[in-house]
Amino acid sequence: MRPLSEVPPATARADAGQSEAAFVEHYPRLARLGYLVLPHSLSRDRRVLTAHALAQRSLQAARGAGPVGGGAVPLPRRPGRAEAADPGYAYVRRQVLRSALAAGRPVRLRHLPRRAQFPPLLPLTWGLRLFPHSGGADELALEQRLSAVSGAARAAFVLRGLEGLADCEVRRVLSDAGVADPHAALMEADGVPAAYALLASPEFDPCSLQARPPDLARRRRHLRAALAGLAALLVCGALLGLPGEGWSRGSLSAPLYARNPAAEEALDPGALRRVPAAFWQRSPRTDFTAWPTRGDRTEDIRLLRRALRVWARPGGGVRTSATPGTPVGPPMGAPQLLYAGEVGQSAVVLFHDGLRVVRYAEPRDADPSKGAALDFARVDGADVTSAGALVVERAGGSVRYLTAPWVRRVRVRDLLAPDREPRALHRSPDGVTDPLPGPATAPGCRSWYAVELADAGAVRLVTDLGELAPARLTSGPPARPHDVSGRAEYASWARTACLLPAVRAHGVREVNSWVYAKQPLPEGDGTAQWVCTRAETWRGTGSRTLAQFQAPAGRPSGSGPPGVVAARAENTPECGALAPQVLAGVLWKSRGGRWYVLAAGSGQFASLTTSGGVTARVRGRLLAVRAGAGDRAQLNGRLADGSRAGALR
């Protein structure tokens, strides 16, 4: 059991004069005491200088403290240590112990560091290394044993052996010096063999020293490096002051980025544009400019400043991504703050600068060793149909959205299960949804989750294609696309969704899929559908078009396999608003084992022809001709206005 404090403080009242007299008389013992208690991880020459610095600081503390102590009657000491009863000496000894113990503690950012934890400014030696005279094997063994225990245990051992104090006094002195558990320190000191006589050895005397030179070769290298650095600094300063290309007043070029007033404003968190919560209700535009500033860290200036600086100058530890055609340069002035808050395990900031949405994400504890992420997405020309949501987090195969303020309801729909009712998706008060599985996370494309965003006028279907802005899914002819609705359109999308990875991470704004023809199959094998799927991008160029052949599934409607891609093209006007016509064909095998060339065109076609391995001509927009296995045919058509058009390719 830990003993109670046996006695009250035993120091009598002492003034600065008594402390100064004790300091002068017992200076060698105070320096030795500090040398023994200091951490042995320090080099011997640094321990010597630090021990002298601690002893000298104890006198400064005594002069500033005035009378010290508690006025109680001193306790009996062991014989031979009568000078320790001097209250002035007791005070300076306590100061030396307290500083030596503080010097052994690591510097932590959460606590204000003490002076003793830094190397002393004085005393100081230049060009010499000072250390005590070497002892014998016994002194070396004691040095090693003392280095293996804590600073408090070393202090307890030294107070016993060097000062001759009883254990009750050792506990009191350690407690006065700031040791939290003096009893544990004494028990740890019991593990060191009681070779107290060795403490008086010259090995531990910082007042009897030897002088040796330092590493002269390393000193010369450091001196040359310092002189070279100083010369380079002077040359750079002179060059920067030169006219022409420098920073002179007559230069035509602007200063560096950090010295440009507009750029400095872009990096100022206080200059961020913040939109009130109800502004969208009276805004003339319904797009990202009407989004209010949301999140629980919108007033975290340090987070916002880090996000802006990383945006302007991303370092090596930042993972950067951008949709195709999106510039990744710094902000072009003070951007709009859309969101700043904690989502999952990350702190996320979303900006909008009129052209782009920028997402900055870092760990919640802001640990720079874990890196950060910076994502860019082009969203110019957004409107109410395409500004309904943004991806705020994508982690562990799941995705979270930040929805627009005008979105009243959010539901999740599995596109591969068109007959299944969508389920509600919960949102926080800031508009952040719960995580939901990302599209096609199940192996083999067994599910594809899309999100229904319902506002006052419509229900829009969007899905994640690996970018900040989800893509809107529509149906209908290119001239009149509309939001997906009805059992037939959901059933068609059920056989199209697994083809969406072909347009993933391509800067897609909208994907329209529509049935442009239905064809009765030869030999009574049912009716096939021809579907055109076109992905439009935010940048205008780079559209991708797929023509599908969807044979009868042979299973309940809406549960068939994905369609077969009959043709694909990129940057073509076909199947789009400017050129809505589309023509494609496939080589198909009937249930009876016979091969046919099948082709279908959209309503604009008046006739179709094939040449090459298979030759045929039909009036209308559907073609079915017997062929052989491996036959190839070149497909063409004529539109109702008499112009010719080829197949999609």
C-alpha cells in the first residue's frame, strides 16, 4: 500500500540572500545533481552544459521568488548532511530537480513547452567539447543502470546517495519537484544497486572537465554550405530586383501568383461567396449558383484555408482527379462555398467557381501524413435537370450525395429490378444522403443502383458514373427526351444499365436510351428491340453512342440479359438532336440453327440495302436476310428525303 505523506514540507523560510549563499557554497553539488538526473540520451558534453545552465537558473528563480518554504520544523537528516537543512539550499536544489526532470520530458504540441526542454543558450562553448573525466568499470556500470530507469527514479537514487535523505524526505522533495508518484519512483530506484559512493566519482563531476575538439571536417563542410547558401540568397535577391523580367516597378509581367491581389483574394476564406438558405426560392437561375452554403464546418477557417491552398498548389501528397476536358488550375477569383462538413471519416469542402465544382477531402483529424484528395468536375451550363445532386463522398464501394435544396424526396431504385418499388433514402438536415452501394458493385453486374430526385415538377433519375456530378438518365427520341417513367422504359433500362461502364469517368452529363425499332424475328422466334443509347458530355464533345440489339429474353419482362452492342461510335451526330437517325445490324442465329443478317433503322429511313457477303434490298426500315456463319455485310440506307445514310460506326 502506498504510504501517506509522513510529514508536512520541511523547508524553513528562506530569502534570496540565503539562496544565493547556498548557491555559491554548494554549486558543484547542484551541478552534479543536475548532471545525474538529466536524461542519459543526451551526449556527455550537452549534459555538462545543461547541468550548469539548470544550476544557474535556480538562482534566478530564487531571486524572483523571495521568501520560500512553509515554516515547519526541519526533520532529522542522516549524519553528515547537516548542510542540506539550509532552507536556501533546499530551495535551489528543488529548482534544479524540477528543471532536470522537465528536460527529460518530450515536447508535445498540446502543452506549452518549458524552458528546460530546449537546449540552453548559456553557458555556450564554440569549437570545443567538454566532458567529465572517465571513471572505471564500476562507474560505467552505474551509468548504464541509471540510464535504464526513469528520471524520477534517478532523482530518488541521487537524493538517497548524494544527499543522504531518508525515504520520507525523498518523497517530499520529489513531490515538491513535480513528480506525480514519488512512491513508485522510490520502488524503481530500489532496482539500482546501492553503489552510492560512486556518485562522488569524477565520472559524474561536471565541474572537473576535459576539453577535446569537435568533428573539424564536418564543421568545415557545414561552414562551406552556409557560405554557399548565403551567396545564392544574395544573387537571387539581386536578380529579383533587376528591371525587365524581375519584380521591378516597370516590369510588364505580373508578379508571382502569391503576390497577385486577385489570386490572394481567391485564397482568402473570408472572401468566399456564401449563399443564404432561402435564396434558391427567389433566384432567377435554378442551378449550382442557387445552392445555399451548408455543412457543420463552414466557419472552420483553417479547414477552408487548407482547401483553397491545396486547390491553388496541390502537393505530392494530394490525389488529384478531373473529368475529361476540365481545367485543374487555381480558382479564378473567390469561389462559391457549397458545403464544408464532416462526412464519414473525412472532412469535405465543395466549391463552385461558375465553370467547375471542386471537392477537397482530408482525414477528419487533419493528419497530413494520410494525404488529401482534390477532384474537379466541369458543370458549366447546368440547369434544374442537371444540378440536383453532387457526390460528396465515395468510399468503401458506397457513395453519398449532397442534394439540391429544391429536392423534396430521394429514393433508391435498382435498375436491374424494374418491377421492384424504389426505397426511400434518408438525408441529413444539410441534404447529405446516407451511403448507398455504388453502381455495379456486385460481381457480374447483378444490381445497378440509381437515385430518384423528386422536386415540385418532376422525378429525375440519376446515377453515379465515377464523377462529382451524377449523370441524368432519360428515355425518348433525341428531339424530345424525357425522364424515365413507365414499366416499358424501366424494362428497357434494365437491359441497358450494365452497358453504362462504357461511358464511366468520361465527363457524362446525360444518358438517353430509347427504342428506335421493333423487329419480328424470322421463324417465329419473337420480337426483338433495337435500342440507341447516347451519352452527352458536359464539355459538348466526346459523346458516345451505342446501338443495341435486344433479343427476346425468354423470361418475364424486365429480367432479360443486357443487350448486344451492334454498333458504337464517338463524336458522331447520329442518334442525337442534330441527326436523330440511327441504323445498325447484326448477324443472328435462330433457334433452328439458321443464320440471318438483321438490320433496323429509325423512323427516318425509307429503304435498306446490304452488300458484300450478303446482298439484299428492302423497302422500309427493317431487314432480315438469310446468311451463312461468319458472313459480313455492308449496310446502308436511304432516308425519306432521298439522302443516303450509313450504319452507325
